[in-house]
Amino acid sequence: MGTPEFAVESLKRLVEGGYNVVAVVTMPDKPMGRHGSVLQPSPVKQYALSQGLKVLQPEKLKDEAFVEELCSLKADLQIVVAFRMLPEAVWNMPPMGTFNLHASLLPQYRGAAPINWAVINGDTETGITTFFLKHEIDTGEIIDQVRVPIADTDNVEIVYDKLMMLGGNLVVKTVDVILEGGVKTTPQEELADVEELRPAPKIFKETCRIDWNLGVKKIYDFVRGLSPYPAAWTELKQGDSAPVMLKVFETEKLFCKHDSKPGTIKTDGKTYLHVASTDGYVNVLSLQLAGKKRMPVVDFLRGFHSSDSTFLV
């Protein structure tokens, strides 16, 4: 059960490994285009159809017809990767249970956006976890984990790709252990005593707004934790003109003392764009104006006049 590209790698590994995948459950096709007239199948559905697999796309997971059809497949084990919260009637159905692949070192970062929040918080390590589902979301007993370092230069796309590939390996390993009957689990409570637990709530547009009143490192991590998608953003104010939205994708840290108000721009108009924060400047390397394509800062500066300009706080 899964929808985005992250789940495809795990499904692919199962198919190529010769496991008997009786069906794939994914989200309904998403309306696309100007009038929503074109239906876009999920990456999981596209791959499943290419392999001739049965695909189920319920609008509601509690729908009786869906539950009955799922039950008729008589699956021994269900695997969930980047999907919705399942009702008990679904996750408790197979005799060997239902396990989930989660992109964090549980119990840290329970929630919808674990990779983003690990990078935003400046963590130097993350990982992937398989665990059996139970009532409370992301709280089931842990089957296995793999730890992955996060480099200071990694953005969320790089970490996502690392975890996606390793996730495929871990799903296959977990399936094998369960099928062999030797699975041993660890309650998450036994791993939750070293530090405060950090959540990973869903990210909305307002979540992505840059606060220039923070320090350089926090802003730097915030930008890379949202790059390239959904992308951190700010607003540019030039004179009496209305603010213009800017997405910021890549920055550098410049620690120094200064007297500038946070959000103030410092630039030579040709090669660099520094934005003041509380303990230095954030050097913006690539960005995107509303309605335009992403561009390096040197291209942006060709049409930018820096007099009386500031990023709004």
C-alpha cells in the first residue's frame, strides 16, 4: 500500500525478488490540468500496471466493498509505504500482520514529513524503520532500523533518495524475517528515553515561510529541509511596490557581527545576495520568482535593483 515515488522502490524490490504480490493499494487518480479534466495515476499505480499487478484505489479505506475485496485476496502479509492511516479492519486483516516503512528512526519524527523535519532541525543522522501497525499512528513495535548520516550540505531531496533506496532493501529484509517466523520486535518506549521526541507534522505553505529573525544556521537548515519541494519562501519589498514572493532553494552560511536589521539585503548587484539574520548573513545561491523558473542568484541580480529593498520578516 503506497502512493508516491518513495513507495515504488519497495514495490519494485518485491516484484523483482519474486515475491507473490497479490495486489497494490494506492490513492485514486489525481485530477490534473487547468480544469482538472486529466487524471494522473500515482507513481505506484504506474509501476504496478507496468508489471500487470492488480490495483485497488478506494476513495475511503472503510468502504465495505473495498474491505471485502481486500479480504478475498487472502494476503498473508500487508506492507505500507507512504500511505494513509489504515482502519483496524484493514491493518488487522492478514494473519502475519501489517508492517509500515517509516522514513525516520522511530520513535523520533512520527508524522507525515519526517525527512523534512530531520533536515530542518539540523540533525546529523536519520534513518528508516519497519514496524507493525497498531491503533496509534507510528507507534507500533519496531522490527528493524537502518541509520543514515545527514551531511551538512544535504537537502531533503538527497536524503529522500538515500532513504528510498535503503527502504527497498529493508522492506525485503523485513518480509524475509517475518516469513521465516523469526521476527523479534522492540517496543518504541524502550528507545524513547534519551531525548525529547520531535514530531513531523504535515507541512503547509505558511510552514515554509523564512523567519529572518533566526540565526544563520537555523535558516540554512530550514531552506535545505524544504529544497527543492515544497521550498522555503519569503517576500521581497522594493520601495513602495507590493511585495513579491520568492522561493529560496540553496544558501550558504556567513557568520559575522553586523548592525543590519534581519531581512536587510546586502549585494554588489552582480555576484552575491546576502540577507542579514541575527548572527550573520545568509548567502542566497539559487531562487525563484513567482511565475518564473528557478535560477542562480547571478541571473536574478541582472534584473534586480537593490536600493531600498529588504526581505520581509
